Amino acid sequence: MTIVLLTPVFVVIAFMAFQAAMWTNARTEARAAARDAAVLVARFGAQPDDVEVSTRAALDGTSSLDVIDVDVPTLQEIGVAGVVSVTVTARANGILVGTSTEVSVTEAVPFEEFRP
């Protein structure tokens, strides 16, 4: 009798742990993409518009994220702030319909200007 009662509890707890791992992986993917984008602009002199498009394309290829927005500041904003701050907003998919959540990650890197 005890096994019959504990089985559903164990299944729910196991699914909750798996769901948390999926959301954590999605957040890590978004953070890595935001960091890469910020570094490309801050240290390698890439154009913000090009980086925004390539970051969105790279994230669209992942199965755990649905990209909502990739925000890369313009060169003028970067010049004023001295920092490249990239924000990636996406929806992390869930195991079941209705269990997805929105993930927003911001990574900032000091602007060091590209020197060939």
C-alpha cells in the first residue's frame, strides 16, 4: 500500500527535478550567447547589428529556447557608457504545455576598442 502511495509522489518530484534542469540549461545557453555577443563587440570590433542577427540565429537553432529578443546597444550607446551590455530574452520550454518560463539574461563587458 505504501508503494502505491509513494510512486506518484516520486514521479512528481523526479519531473520537477528534470524541469529545473531544463530551465537551468536554457538560462546557461542564453547567458553564453549574451556573453559571446558582448565580447565580439567589445573586444573584436564587430558591428552590433551583425552580432544581434548572428546571436539570434545561433539561439534559434537550440531546442530549449524560443528567442523573444536580443538587445545589443548601438556604437553610440557603447561609447557613452563604456560598456557593452547585451540582453537575451527567451522562453525556456517545459516538459508539458504550460510549463515554459521566460528567461532574461544580461551580460556586460567593458568596451576595449579593437586594435589591429
